[in-house]
Amino acid sequence: MSNQTKTFAGAFSYLFRKYCAEEIYTAMPGEITKYDILSQKSDVKPLIKRLYDDGTETDYPVIPDVPVMMPRTSDSMIKLPVKKGDKVLLVFSKMDLDNWLLSGGISSEKTTAKFQIVDAIAILGLYPFNMKAPVSNNNDLEIVYKNSKIKIEESGKVDINNGNLTVEL
């Protein structure tokens, strides 16, 4: 008997983790493996391995048909160029999303399962600390795409630079 199961509290904690909490997904980093621009759905590989009590690890499978979130309203959108290898934060819905994703509006759940790995939503922009952001400072608004940048400074000055030409407004 392990030290963690010698007391009632320890045994309860172990059983809860083993049979309840292990299958409740909340959030983890992931990486885009495939992306469809029109439906905004992707296949995403979770980037944390699953650790078992015996110390072994396994990879999570690629999660198919994950909606990718971008700033958007019913008639406007800021579209980012998503590509294979881009990093995301996977957030797992409490409710089954299948019917809502297909129809929108108020929908019924297909299952009563909660926080399942198949009910993931990808939010672009979660990167590890060793992959530095392509920005120049923390005071200005910057939109960066490859070698091009639009920078709006605190003073109101606007710089547009495409690597070959700079326009200041």
C-alpha cells in the first residue's frame, strides 16, 4: 500500500484523481497539424504528454475538427494566417459542442459527458517562453506579418514598413 492511500483522505484523493479528474480536461497547449480556412477548424496535437501513476508517458492523439478562435463578429473579422506548426491554447468545453458547431443558436447536447478532449477549442497565440514575440516594445500597438509591420505609437504617430519602404503618418 502506498503512502498516499494509507489514510481515508489519501485514498479518496487517489481514487478521485484516478477515476474522475484524469478524464476532465480543462486546458493545455497544442499545435496545429491541419487547418481549413473557411470552416476555421483544425486538427491539433496536444503538446503535453499524459503521465501515468507508474511513471510512463504517452502522447495524446491528434484532436480532429477543433474550432479555431479569432477576433470576429457576425460581419467582421481579423483573420490571422494559420499554418501547420502554429501554437494554440486548447480549452475544453464543459458541454458537448457537436450540435452547436453544426447549427449555432441554442442546441441540445448529444451526450452528457463533460470536459471531454473531443470538445476542444483552439485559441491562437500561446507560445513557450523560448519563442520570442516579433515585437519591438511594450508601449505601441504593432501588427507584424513576416517582414512587414504597422506600428501605432503612443504619440499617435503611425509607421508602416514592408521591409523595403517605410511610410510615416
